[in-house]
Amino acid sequence: MKSTRMFAVVALAAAVAVSSPGVAREAMKSKEQAVAVAPQYDTTHVYVAPEDVDKFVSSFLATFGGKSTKQVVATVTPTPSSTTSQLLQTPVGTVSLFGFKTPIPYPFGAERNGYLVADMDEAIKAARAAGADVIVSTFPDPIGRDAVVQWPGGVNLQLYWHTTKPDYAPFERIPENRVYVSPDRAAAFTRSFLAFSRGKVVSDDAKAPGVEIGRPDLTYRRIRIESPFGKMVVLVTDGHLPYPYGRETTGYEVADLAATLGKAKDAGATVLVESYTSSSRSAAFVMFPGGYVAEIHSLGPKSASRADAK
């Protein structure tokens, strides 16, 4: 297994070198300095109006189970602001929930999620070397340090470092970060994120069923990535997307989709796209109180057996 992993690292570095020798040198130089911690420390950022915070918490936890940390009021941006903040921890994904009491400083609210890193300075160095822009420089928050980076294709992501190392239980099922990019930037995004995350492409389907993006009349390219940060699916489209496709940032895997959708409806959520099956997986889109849209899916026997083997 060790030799296979080493071969993968060398192969990745060689591939990156073809297009960017500088990126390759930096990747090889820091190959032992992985910045990821684990998937359970990666959170989806959800912003709702203060009056919707409690309703969202109740609905989300009733749907997926789990618990919330104590709600606090804090400044989580480098410039003055005030928001309620809490962490919703479920067996299938974690949400960092914000209910801003003041206007939200730019560019906050546009970042899709947050990745906990082992060393903020190394993470920023690695992100830059991989081709990301640091659009919000490192700043202190009440429990550590943060920064916001932007990947090719305009994908914003927040990086965190905690003063006191957290200790969270692993997910029962790892959620997927759902990223929509154009054909013009798909290669650059994928190359940059793989170099940063030390991830790998587990599938690249140039003719994935269009029903997955609300366009059953066509096909599209779907790239699945796995890394120490967790799972990601890159949806390469022309941007001709019916609502709500593209509004969701996270896909939550559950054991029983029908049962989960029933819980969501009972808890005040709205099913925007009814359950459909594609590529051995059933999926639906749900909107929770406050406007947060999520994809929820369950794997069929073929997909489940493939996931268990990894």
C-alpha cells in the first residue's frame, strides 16, 4: 500500500510538472507536509436570517440526527460584524451555521465550506503553490485563524486552524462537496485542487446522465474526487441549469432516501426535486427553512459495494 501511495504522489507531481514546473517543485518540496486533518472536520457554511436560525437547526437535525453546539454571538470576519454561530454535527455531515445580525462583509457568504488544516501557514503556501488566490488573508477568530481562498473557476473555500485541536467522531457516511465549473476551467480547477489536497480522481465520466443536473435531454462531464479532506464531485456544465441545480453545495449520503425525505418533510423542509435514480444512486433536492438547498442521496447495491471496497 505504501509503494502504491508513493507511486501516486510521484505520478501526480509529474503530471502537474507538464503544465506548471513551479507548482510541481512546490508540491514535491512539501510532499510530507499534508495540510488536511480529516473529513469530519470539514463543514458546509450555511447563512440564514437570524429569525430562521432556530427553525433551520430543528429541521436539519430532525432530518439527519445529531446535535448542535451551544450558540454564541461572535465576530467571525476580519472586519467588524456580529453573527450567531453554532456547529450542527450529524452522522452524515457538519454545518457551520451563521445568522448575521449585521450586514455580511464581502466576500463572506460566498464561500461554500470550510476545511480544517493542520498548519495555516503551510496550507496558505500550498494553496498558492497549487494555483489558488488568497482572497481573504489570514486573520484571527475567537478559536483560531482563518483565510478564504479561491480556486480556478471562482470556487471559494475557507480554511480554518484551531488553537485547541478539536476531536470529532468520524462520519458514518462522508458527504460530498458539489462544485459546478465551466468546461473552460474544469482542468485548471481539478489540477489545482488535486495538488493542494493530495487527492485522486476516482471517476471521470464524460457522458454522465443529464438528469443529474436537471437536463435529461443531454449528457455532461462528472468528475469524482477523494482526498484526505473528503469527497468532491465536480460538475462540468454550460451553465444552462434549471433551479435548484447549482444552488446546492453539499450532497449528503443516507442509508434510506425515502425515510430521510419523510423526516425532512415532517420537519418543515420542502422537496424541490423528487427522488430519481441515476448511475446506481437515488437522489433528491431539499430546501430547509431559511433557504438552504441540499442534495440528498443513497447508493444502490453496485455503488455501495464499490464504496465499501475503498
